[in-house]
Amino acid sequence: MAIPRGQEVSVPSTESHEGRTSTIPHLEPTEAASSVVWDVMAKLGTHSGGLTSQQAQLRLKALGSNVVRSHQARPSLVLLRQLRSPLLVLLTLTAAISFFLGERADAVIIAVILTASIGLGFFNEYRAERTGQALHE
């Protein structure tokens, strides 16, 4: 369950008080990163010893497990992300215009740079995706 930005989640209390609700505090990552650790813990309703078992169960029930979603490293998607770069589109147009204007050497140089950029970007991103997948397994 995703928490709307800047909001709290209301869930039925696990305490014996019938009809009461308990709110689970939510803190944006940017706010947490720019705050002192003690302020973050206070805003999240915890302390240096961690959550009580009851608090942990309540949060698990309301928010689900704290796990990273699994995904498969797909070469086609990695290549697509590489090709969507506005800079690469601009360079491709520049190479095409150079070619049609008779500047074949310039077009070839730009094409070589494009190919190297796409190849290196693909290699690095795909390797990172595979590493992330291996860590998740």
C-alpha cells in the first residue's frame, strides 16, 4: 500500500480499546535526509531501541513487508532507455543533417561517438541491472 505524500495511514488499533484508530507516521525521504536523526525518530514514533513488537506488527499489517520489488534485467528495456536520451536524438539529427549536406566525415565521426556512447551506456546499465538482480536473489 502506497502512502500519499505527506500523509499518515490510519489503521485499526491492535490495542484493547475498541473503535480507536492508530496512525502510522510517514516522513518524506528528502525531509528525513535533511533532519537530525533524533528528530526523524521522533516524527516516526520510534526510538534508538527500535519499534516494539506491537508497533512492528501494526506497521507490517498496514504497509506490508519492507522488501525491494524483484525485476528481471532485460537487455531490450535497457537499450530502449539508452535510446530515449534527448542528447542522443540531437546527435542523430546532427549526423543526418551533416550527411545530407555533404559533410560525410563529420557524420561518420558523430555516428562513431553515438555508437560508443550507446554501447558503453548499455553495457554499464545492463551490468548494474544484473548485479541488482543477483543481490535480490
